[in-house]
Amino acid sequence: MRTRPLKVALLGCGVVGSEVARIMTTHADDLAARIGAPVELAGVAVRRPSKVREGIDPGLVTTDATALVKRGDIDVVVEVIGGIEPARSLIATAFEHGASVVSANKALLAQDGAALHAAAEEHGRDLYYEAAVAGAIPLIRPLRESLAGDKVNRVLGIVNGTTNFILDKMDSTGAGYQEALDEATALGYAEADPTADVEGFDAAAKAAILAGIAFHSRVRLDDVYREGMTEVTAADFRSAKEMGCTIKLLAICERAGDGGSITARVHPAMIPLTHPLASVRGAYNAVFVESDASGQLMFYGPGAGGSPTASAVLGDLVAVCRNRLSGATGPGESAYAALPVSGMGEVVTRYHISLDVADKPGVLAQVATVFAEHGVSIDTVRQQGKDGEASLVVVTHRASDASLSGTVESLRKLDTVRGVASIMRVEGE
Ligand code: HSE
């Protein structure tokens, strides 16, 4: 074993960074044996240097992250500060000064992944980011390496634990969105400002990263259609139950049409209770990957939290350190397929539409005609009437999102349609 240690700079020492530092210390001997050389924490960049950090030598702590990555003797920079800047500049500087990078930064990878990969390649260094998607669950490496010889057709999953906790609560207790969110906040699952989670931004960034790798193409956050889950109601869950379904916030990336393009989307959807994703409870994540030769694979586990995310970071650190020792680099960006990302209109799926209508002769026929005019075939219709008004639930066969949008637009124009109470896609059948 080499005795000269590989030097690691840690950028950020919050929930994830402090766990990375702890495991580097407590598992030092095992890590050294697995890598073939000791790994040494050479510096820790933080915002608040006065904070007491158990197990971290105060002499390693600095507020000058730029100076740390510019030192020239750093082999690997571990970036766990998150956000776009200063993370982006620090990573670029790290490559310029000869370091490889391990990052957990989904927002940055989803926005600037191509440029970061190009910088890594230019300097002959590694960029690894298993921790950016679904915490401890191995997804990036299976897609990049284990499935490199297969053809992935679809990635479908629950990649946000906060929203899965909220939806699971609504499902199991009949609670409304706000009540379930309040509980998630009280238990520490939801942040004080839950926007990134509940509006689907977090899941959309992860979907962009997964789609890019799965389909060997460039997919950015802006390419991902996104709907949050704040409008999901207790009534939606009752409807879902009547259909033998539950509701999940899903990230879905798939080949579109004849396979010449792809789509990537995040939105709440009904899925049958028999689908494996329906039994993903609490704050857990799970991702289904469907490919030509392997068939269906499911990856399941804790998608967030200091320790699970640190596990993914440490796995990358070991891989990158091994590469440093052997003078190799791991797989870089694979975007040769360059498939364009189609808009949401081209997505084909089933829909559950709940309408408030007048309960009088001919209304059902009128509604059915609108569906027919837009080429959307109805699978089932359920009606419940009371005092001249009725609630009409229509479930369609597969149709394009564009056709469904046209249908809904026309339905809204009917005098007999008082309102469109909800529209939900039905997936996983
Ligand atoms: N906030 C995310 C979640 C974890 O709830 O899953 C970090 O991406």
C-alpha cells in the first residue's frame, strides 16, 4: 500500500459534510485498504468557523474555500455546499488545480452538468455525483456502468422523500395537504421553506440528471416538465382509492414516439396499489428502470439525510481515489445519442378527470362528444348526482397530453360543466 496519503478538501460541513468527515475518520483503515492508500482530510471550508464541529481538527477549518481548492496538493474536492454559486466556480477551480471532484449538488449538475463534465475531461480528472440523486440509493453508477451495454427505455420513480412522506400521510390518514405538510415540518422532513420539494424542483433536477445518463443525451432542468403536489386533495385520494390506486409524485423519463426523442417530467400521478412504487412509504425513495435486456429493475432506499447521502459520497470518494492511484479516470459524460427532449404535449398516458356538471339529460353525451372530438378514448365514467348537480369522473385510455389539454379546454367552455375539479395522470399500468 502507498503510504503517502491522498488529500481531500471538504467544501461544506453541514448535515452531509460532517458525516463524510466522521466516516473518513472512523473508517480510515478500511478506506485505506480498499483504496490502496490512506486518505487524509486536508481542509474543511465552512461559512461559520466558530461553530463547534465534533471530530474535526479546528486547524483544518477555513472560510476561504477558493484558497483551499487552489492549494495544488489536493487530490479530491468533495463539494457538499449545494446551490449554483460558489459551488460552480469552486469546482471549476478544483479541476484547474488538478483535483478530481465528488459532488452531491443536483441543482448544479442539472443546470451545468455538460460544462462541468467538459472541464473534468479537459483536465483529465473525475466528476462523480452519486449523492446528487436519491441519497444512498445507487442509481448513477448502475445507469452509467452496470447498464452501459443495455438500452434503457424508461426511468420511473419517487425521488423526493419529503413529498412522499406528505402524500403517504394523506393516503393513510385522509389528511389534507396542509395538515400533512405541517406534520412533515414538525418531524423535520420538510424544510421551513418547502418550495423546492413540494413544487417538484428538487425532483425535476434529479429527473434531468437521470434522463441524461439513461438516454446518453443532454437533459437540463429546463427540459423537464414540472408540476408540484400542492394541489393534491383528500378528495383525489378518495377517487384514487375507488380505482384501486394511490397518488405519488413521480419523476418519469422515457423514450417518446418512435424512440427518436425523449420526455422528462415530474408530476403527481395515480398508480395502482399493485405497482411496487405504491408500497414505497414515508420518506423513502424508489426508482424503476426498464431496459431492453434487463427488463424491470427497482432501486429502493433512503433518498436523503446526512448518513445515507454521505454513504454515496464516500463510495464516489473511494472510486475517484482508486482512479487517482491508477492514473485513470472513470466514465465521463456520455451524450453521443443527442436525443432531443420533446415537450409535455407528446407524452402519452392515461388520465383521471373529475368534473362538476349539471345533472340533466344530454350532459353525459355532450361531455363524451368533446372527448371524442379530440380523439381521446374514454375507459370508464362514474357519476354521482345530487340536487341537480353531479360529479363526473372520467378515466381515459392512453392519449397524448396535447389531446387531453385540448379536451379540457373545450370542456371548460361547456355551460353544463361548472368546473374541472382535478386532472391527474394515471401511470404504472
Ligand atoms: N429534499 C430532498 C427530499 C432530499 O426530500 O428527498 C434532497 O434532495
